[in-house]
Amino acid sequence: MRTARAVVAVTLPPGVDTGAQIRVEGEGHCGPYGGPRGDLIVVARVHEDPEFIRKGDNLYREVSLGIVEAVLGTRFPVRGVDGLVDLVVPPGTQSGQVFRLRGRGMPRLSGGGRGDLYVTARVEIPRGLDARTQELFREIGRLLPPTPRGTADARGTTDPADD
């Protein structure tokens, strides 16, 4: 027995995620003994996006910052699910710092608002600096307070004299 194939238009609600089941009334197989058609159950499979990681209604992404942007702060547009949104990076931003943009994530399937967009800053340290730029960084290093490192020496071992 061959089954007939048909194309059925299915409207997916905003915020649908992988594994969600959508019921389309009256589009299933015919009932036994000439009964009415049953319902079609569609199981959603959402493809991953190269820029975002989705966890529920929240989205996560990373952005690269130059060292000057991290030190002095900046403002620039980042791509969100609905287009560009301004990200304000305050002075002194650290690599790995996370910024929360409320209501910029996925629509909630229940229809009650949206999730959040979390943006993680990754500070890019420049390589291959010329002599002049290296000297400028040395000068900046002399102006800044020393970095606290605890009692570990440069090799990552503890100095026995500190015990």
C-alpha cells in the first residue's frame, strides 16, 4: 500500500526550538473505515547559527576587542537576532567579561517577552609590535601600578621563603 504525499504549510511560532512539536489539525492520515483525518505532528529542528549559542531563550556570543578599546572603553554595534544593537564597553573591560543585553535574545514561545543576549568580550593582545610601539607599552607599564601576583614566582611555583 502506497501512501500519498502532500505538502503542508506549517507556521512555526517565534521562539520555537529543536524538539518542539507543532500539531496541525486535520492534516494527518485518514482515519480507519473512512473516519476523519488525524492530526499531523511536526517536530522542529533548528539549525545552529555560527555566531550564537542558544540556551533556552537566551543567546550567547563573543566579540573581539582591541587592547585600547578594552582600556579606554568604546561603543559599537553587534549583531543580535533582530539586527544590530549597540554594545557599550566601559573603560577597564577585562577579557572574559560578560555583558547582558536584556530582551535581545529569542522570543519566548509562551509569548511573554524575550530572552537576553550575553556578549563575552575577548581582548586581543597585539603581536609582532615594532620597537616604537614596544617602548610605548613599556612606558605605560611604568605608569601603571604593579600587577598583584600573590606569592608565586614567574615559573608559577611558590617561594619557600614565604612559608
